[in-house]
Amino acid sequence: MKLPLIETIRAADNSSVQRDVMAGLTTAIMLVPQAMAYAMLAGLEPIVGLYASTIPLALYALLGTSRQLAVGPVAMISLLVASGVAPIAGADPVRFAALAALLALMVGVIQLSMGLLRVGFLVKFLSHPVIAGFTSAAALIIGLSQLKHMLGVPLPRSHHVHEIVLSAIEHAADVHWATVAIALTAVTLLVGLKHWAPAVPRFLVVVVGGALLVWGAGLDHAGVAIVGSVPSGLPPIRPPALELESMRALLPIAVAISLVAFMESISVAKAFAKADGYEVDANQELIALGTANIGAACIGGYPITGGFSRTAVNAQAGAKSGIAALITSGVVVLTLLFLTPLFFFLPKAVLAAIIMTAVFGLIDVEQARHLWTVSRPDAVMMALTFVATLALGIEPGIGIGVASSLLWFVWRQSSPHVARLGRVPGTNVFRNIERNPEVQPPLNVLAVRIDGPLFFANTAFLKAKLTELEDGNLFQAIVLDAEAIGDIDASGEAWLAQLVRSTQSRGIDFWIAGLHGPVRDVLNRSGLMTTIGHNRVVYRIHEVVDIYEPSRLAKDVA
């Protein structure tokens, strides 16, 4: 098995190890409160977030190819866990935790299998506009799901924004103002420190400050919800029970989490790898994340992945290898062994503030503007996914986004751009006559370029388009510019054969220019190259046009 960390340690020097140690300590200060907050978001006890931040981090450090990626609980996956487990577990916290661990095992097996089978390319079906729309909507749902902790009122769990807002309005008279004050103060500190004192560990500041305030003022007796007793010690290593019925019910969300988690992780890993001048292996990353999630399942954790904010902190603190992740994991272990009593008075409103400030940065308004300027269809895909996620929930939102992007891809490929070409005066260059009014279309030759593959979904469209371009004219020859045709399937070959025979039966010569090797191989195997005639397959269009219009050639040269 490939162990990238071993190779990194062998090449490390004292200076890089020292930077890794400092980065690991810095990231741990951020991770501990975040892990507790995100576990709470997932519907689990805060301690579960700390469990998921021990062995899984070490496993990723051993197997992962990113030197800076900080894995652990993240907001997006936490919300997906809540949406998938809650309908099955109901109000039973013990069953909820067991199912979350089982979900982590399923996610780990799926990711590990994808990595071993080298099918990481499947995540490409999650297009960037779909991810942007889903992430923005999920950020709203995540943020608003914390209103109950920030307002101090028992709002029902929901993954629909309108239900959360309406419920909050209905309970407006029951708002606990001390809780609101703590939450607003925490949000103000988190935002302010991020902008004005980024070097200050803002998460540690609000956690320590909030706990001291509640302890000193006795606010827990005044109704401020606190974390309470947090069990100390390490969790037992015990694989989750394999319940076939539960696994069947969890499979759709397990697949969704596997893909979304990997997309989030690999995007972050590649961004920081590019900045640091090295490459990450997508399939090895799947193996590392899958193994880490299996590890999380075996210690009572829940699904994890790489997150942007902690990775940014890790990189800025000087991380140069997985040693930093080992240090972070070690700090979390020490926290579980010795420091959990310190979290007793931590107000849940502070954890909610950490979640809310973290996820609202995921609402990508700028990306929406950019897509609207660059590609309106992609902007529509983003908007559709955004609305579907808000209106229908997390899983349907992802499904609708992926399905719509695939349908758009098929539709676009089924209607490729087709252009009639003309010669740029005085040259042997041919361009689209609609975009270049100065070009001269041949009188006796129909020169056509197809910008896309020839396959089953677009043959009917191409047939109609070529009939339209001929427009009843009696050309002596038709030349197909195949420069942009990179692939052809059996249906495409059958259509091309029919076109060749139809053209030749009308006494019109058929030529192909700029034929690529893979397409040439298909035509040779089918015998169509012989039907066309090997001497009528040329490199450039002008070689054909010059045969049928020598007088225009002489005029152009003159």
C-alpha cells in the first residue's frame, strides 16, 4: 500500500518538522471547538466531533497526498448526516449515534472502493455550478438551523428554510435574551477578530470567554443552555453493527456524502497543492479519505472530510507534510483525556455562532454573478440547484442539480455547433461565414465544420442541419472539416456512411479534411474509408476547394 507520509518524513528536515508542529498545534486550537459545534449540527453529542478528530486524522496523514489538507468534521457533511439519519433514528440519541457511525463506515467503504477501482472521475458529474448552488443553499439551511441555539427556543428540526423561519417567528415571544446576547457577542468577536486580528485564535477566544462568562455569572441557572458534562477518555474501538435494513435506508445519503465530501476535499487539496508547487493524486485521496472514514466509524465518530477554513489555517501556519495532522490528532487525544471538564459551562449559543459565521461565507453571490456573465445556462443550473435544495431539501437538491446538469450536457452535445466555412481572402484559411462577413464561401463546394463528436444523440440534428446548409444548391463537392471531431460511435459512423452514399448517389464528391487518428481508425475498421476513397481524405480544406475553383484561386493569389 502506498504510504506518502513515510516518504515525506524521510525527506523532512528539522526546520520543516518544526513548522509542521506549530501548524498542527494551531489547527488543533481551531478544530476542537469546531468539531464539537459541527457534531451538534449533525444532531450528535459534541463529544462525537472530538472522537471523529482523532484516529481519522492520523489515518489520512498516513495515506493522503495533500501536505496541508486538514480533515475532520465539516459543516456541509454534518448537515447531510443530520438529514439522512434523523428520519431513521427519530428521537433516540443512542440509535442516532449508532447510525451516524454506520453511515461513516458506508461512506468509507464507498470512497475506498472508488479509489482502489480508480474511478475518481465520477465526481466530475457534480459540475461546479451545481456544487455552488447546493453549497449556497446548504449554507443558508445550516446557518438558520442554529437559530434555536442562538435564540434559546426549542425550534423543531427541519431542512427547509421557510419552516425554520416561520417557526422562529411563532416563538418570537419565547426568545431568551441572555442567550441572544451571548450569541451576538460571539458572532461579533468571530467576525471582528477575523478581519482585524487574524493571528488571534478567535475560536479559542469565544469558547473560553463564553465558558468563563456563564460560570462567573451563573447564567446556566438563568436558562442559558450549556454543553454540560462531556465524557473524558478515548472511545473504544468497536465497528458499528451492520443492520441490513438501516444500510439500505442510508445508502442514498451515503453515496451523496461520498461524492460531496470528496469534491469538497479534492478541490481544497488541489488549490493548496497548486500554491505550494506539488500534485495530489485523486484516487489516492479517495483511499485516504475512505480509510479515515472507516476509522471514524470504528470509534463512534461520523463522516469526515477536508475543510477549507482549517486547511487555510494549517497552510498559513506553515504545514509542509502530514506530520501537522498527526500533531493535531495528538492534541485532540490529550483534550479527550484531560481537558473535557473545561467544556462543561460552554454555552451552546457559542457553538452555534461558530457554525453560523463559518457557513455563511459559503454563500457564493460572486460566483452567481460570474456565471450569469460568462454562461447563462450554468447560472440557471446553479439557481435551479439552489432553489431545489431550499424548497425540497438536501438530497433532492443534489439529485435535481446533477440530473439537470447531465440533461443539459446531453442536450448540448446533441446539438453541436455546425458552421459553413468560407476562405479568408488571399489566404488558405477558412472561417465561419456567419461570424466573419469578409470571408468568401466557395461557389461549387459546401465546406462544413462540425464542432463536436459524432454519436447517437446528435445524428438526427446533423442530418437536418446539413440539409439546411445545402439549401437546394447543386454543389460539385461537399467537404467535411473533421478537425473538431474527436470521437465517433457506431451510430455516428452509420450516419456518416449514409451521408457519403447519399452524396455520391447524387453525383456530388465527398471529402474529409483534418481527420484525427482515433476517428480514422474507426472508419478504417468499418470500411468507410474505402467507400470515401483514401485520396479524398486531405489535411486542409483549401486542397479540395482549389480543385473545384482554380479560377478563384488564381484571382486570390493575384
